[in-house]
Amino acid sequence: MSGNGSDNRDIRAAGEQHYSNSVWFRPPEEPARRTRKGAPPLSRDLLAEAAVKLLDREGAARFSMRALAAELGVSPMSAYWYVENKDQLIELALDRVFGEVEVPAAEDGPGPGWRHRATSLALGLRASMLRHPWAAPLYGSHLSIGPSAISVNASMTEIFASAGLDGTDLQMALGTVIQYVFGTALSESQWHQKFQQGEDENEFYRGILDGLAKSGKWPESVPVPPPDFDIRAHRDGMFAFGLGTILDGLEARAANASGPAATERPDRTSA
């Protein structure tokens, strides 16, 4: 028994050490320091802004502390006053992306309704991920617990609470929508990067369709897209359809939970 207890303490300690490495657990940042002549003082905010610009231009694979320092005209050691490593810079950059999302105000009386606000927030989050195609792939491997990320999550939680969800259902609703947004954004952002060199995405897609049709491999039961088919508009429509379907389910679940049958369901989490 004592061995298991020691093992558990070691596991907890390792977890605490891992999460304490987050930039958001660092002490308050050092006083702003000067960069090259005429440039604004170096700060955590300036690092985050520069990191986003560099990631947008070069991608995650070429991102480094040294590259960021060169971008700002400072020595690589200067950045270490504010962050310990590249991962902490990425955390700052990710929260900057979350900060681009317009968070709808909480309703205090009649308003556009929870579905409208949930849709607006999800669309805004997807748009921010697509503007920065490096963000969605990195979201799954870096903590997103900065102030902007927390603000987005708190807003979505408030929206679903106003729909009548609570407890585990409220947590699951938040996770379902957030993961849907990031899952689709991950796929889309990877696809978009394929066409950054100027190739027309619609022409590429139509070429694939033509090849399938001529080979006889296109399923007869599936309608052939028209010649003016727009793949990006199609993806927008698919996202809206999927999000609407999720919200339909959450709306029905909230209605069932508040109705007479709610007391007859001892375990709502298994549904």
C-alpha cells in the first residue's frame, strides 16, 4: 500500500510540475525592457503580438525563440525575462488568437436568444482559427488557460446555462461545441495551407470530381456538384449544418431535463 501511495504522489507531483510550466503560472512579468532604438519596450504583450505574426508568416515548424528575437531586434536571451521556452510563447500566441473572438454580451432580459449567441461565438472562434492556420493543430498540445481563452469558455458556458443546461450536461455541451469547432478548423486549416502557393482550390476540387466521374468511380446515388460549385462556401454550409444539429440536440436535451420526465432519468450522463 505504501508503494502505491508513493507512486500516486510522484504522479501528482509530475502533473503539478508539468502544469506549473505554463506561462500563465509564471510570476508577474518583468518591467518592460527596451528593444532596438525607436522600437517599443519589450513586454509579454509585444512578444505575443510578434509571435502571432511570425507564426502566420513562417508556420509552426520554423518558429523558434531565436527567430522571434530576430523579428523584434533583440538578443534571444532578452525574451527569457518573460517566457522560459518556445511552448510558453505559443501559449501567449494562442491566447492572442482567442482574443480576436468577439464574445457576445450576457443577456439580461429579451435578446436574440441563446442559439443565436452560441452560433455567433462558434463562428467567431472558427474564423479566428482559420485566419491563423497554425493555431488549431497546436491547440491540442498546449494549455489554453489564458484570460482570452477563459473568457470564451465562460461565455459559452453562460450561454448554455441560459438554455437550461446544468451540471454534467453543461460541461459536456461546452466540450462538444468547442471540440466540434476545433476539429473542423483543424481539417480546414490543413487543407487551406495546401493552396497558399496560388493554386485555385475550386479548380483543384473540380479536377478531382472530373477524374472520378470519368473513371466511373463516382457513386450513382450521390449528386454531382454543379460546375460553379464553391468548395469554401460548401464547407461554410457544412459547418453551419453540423453546428445547428448539435444545438438542436442540446435544445432537446435541455427541454427533456426541465420536463416531467427529468425526474425519471436517474443517469442523464449515459444518454
